[in-house]
Amino acid sequence: MLSADEQIEKRACISGAGQSEIGRRLYRDPLELTLDACVAAIEDAGLTTRDIDGISTYPGMAPTPPGFSGAHLTEVHDALRLEVGWFGSGIETSGQLGSVINACLAVGAGLANHVLCFRSVWEASAQGGQGRKAAMPGAGRGGGFRASGMMQWTLPFYAPSAAIWIAMFAQKHFHQYGTTREQMAQIALNARRNAGRNPAAIYRQPMTMEDYFDARIISTPFCLFDCDVPADGATAVIVSRRERARDLRKRPIGVEAVGTALRGRPSWDQFDDLTTMANRDAAAHLWTRTDLGPADVDVAEIYDGFSFLTMSWIEALGFCAVGESGPFIEGGQRIAPDGELPLNTHGGQLSAGRLHGYGFLHEACVQLWQEGGERQIPKPPQVAVAAAGGGNTCGCMLLTID
């Protein structure tokens, strides 16, 4: 392992975080939502726009699928009249947290002192009353649409959605390890219970195991409640140089380690082990960059685009052995706020809304700053992990309160 002086991410910290209004079909200008979150994060850190000298986002300019990108980097850069020494965006990165990790590297290299990182979506409004089918590749294009890349192999079988691809991973896990839907349901049930204590969550009404099994199947073994909720909203964090954050408004949250590796094939369907995915490599990489281990983590905010993704991350991060995430979460006690691994304390994307990896990072910061209100975990947390992505794009961050 590299020394602390050599490990560049340790030179960075998170000094502020903010979110916009979050909801279903808000029909608000996505740039307006983005700026709300950015200004909130800057003020949360005790900074002004004049202090911001870097900007980073995921995915940047991405016109498809509709609503996937709420605002482009150049739009926010110009609207806030920033003068920056470094900026970056792009969809080809280590999961949705890759843009934050890149900001940590830029700060550590001395290219900036305070980087504004943001992620915004307006998928719910973009889909309108047509639902997710409006955002699927090829939808409404008639016979003139020509698929390319991975889609040329999936669209002919009407399989354009990640719900179908990730269901394949889940089915293999179920077959190989005896995992059950009753076990996987605990991810959704835990999310809904936690969302009930989060005033910003989209779905807060109680959900029972019976409700879960009564829901329609989307792609076996996933039912409706295993799939995240398209939303409108924006999240922003400020990544600062540690020495520049000591006199700011809040206790800095240190970046202890990051995980970015991808050693398998960069593919959704040609990975070497279809019971896991790229999170296997990113998580293993994380633990090589710190003296801490899974037992030191007080709260875990882990991607749940689909319930099985969270289970896969739990195994990849070493909270249980490979193949044992089903028994680990069975009954839900271990992952409850007062359990040994409080999980997705804001309700995750399954109930709080699909804000991608930034929503999990924001909640990790909220918990470490002990600002969670009714959803704050009983034990004051010192170490948090935020992990995002699935398939072939995954990244994770280990955070500590300074």
C-alpha cells in the first residue's frame, strides 16, 4: 500500500454538500434544479462562487436517454461565472462517482483548491406520462432506427433495459448460491422504512413483504419494487484540499481511499463471472489503499438501481463472503439503522429517487456530519462507504470524519 503522502486522494476532503428539490415530474428547468444544488453546496461549505476554481460532473453532455443529464458542465460553469483551473466531465469513468474521484485527484495534484461536483437528472419529467418506455433506446423511432454497439445485440430481442441485463446476474446468483426473492426483498423493504424518515424521499408510505410480492414482475426475479424510481433533482458536493478546508464552516470529511479498478471485460454480458460485476474489482482496489477494513465501516450507502446490485456490492466490499449476501440481509436486522451495517439510510434510489451515485455520497456526508434528523443512525459514525454503479462501470469511496 502507498504511504499517506503518496496516496493522492488523501489530500482531498469533502467540505460541503447540497441538494435541490427532489420529486416526480416536477417540470422545472433542469439547469435551475442543478444551480439550486450547486449554490446550496457552496454555501454549506462556507464558500462563495469566487472560491470555486474547479468543476466536475457526470455524465456531461448526454442527450440520450431523455433526462439522463440535467445540465452540462459548460452551462453551470457559465451560469455561476466560475473561473477555474481544472474542469472535467464524461460518461466513460469509474461509475457515477468517477467525477468526484477525478476531482479528488485534481485537488491532490494542485490543479484546484475547491472543486464543485454535481449530478442532475430530470428523467421523470422527460418520460412524462409514458413511463420508462419513453426513455428506452429505439422507442418511438419506427423502422428507421439503426442500433449500434451493444444495442445491436439486445434490441432485436427487445432487451434494451438494464433491468434485463442485471436480472441475468441475479438469476445466476440465485441458481448458484440459493439466493431467494424473500431475501432480496429486504433491500427494498429496508429502503422504504428509511425513506419514511426522510422528508425528501419520493415514496414514504409503509411497504410490507406482501406488498412486495403483489407487485408486478418487471424482469425475473425483479418486481416493480426492485427497480429504482426515476426522479427530477440535483446533488452537489465540494471537494477541497485538506489544508484549505480547515477553517471552513464544517468538519471536513476525509477521502480515505477510492476504488476504481476494472480488471474484467468492460461488458454488461461478457464478464468472466456473471454472479458479480465490475464492483468486484473496484471494491478490492479500495481496500488496498487503506489500513481500514469492512469491520470499520459504520454506515454504507450502496447503489440500488436494482435490489441485486446492492447485494452484489455487499459481497464485493467484503461485508460477507461471496454468495452469502442473501443470508446476510435476511430478516433485515443487520442492515437496519441500528444494525451492524446501516444501509441506505435515506431510502436509496428504490424509494428516495434515482439520483445516481451522488445521492449515496450526499447521504454518507449527511450521516458523518450527523445531520440526518429522524434517519440519523444511533451510533455517531466515523467511517462511511459510498459505492455506485453496476455492470461495467463501478466506483467507490471510503470516507472518514476529520
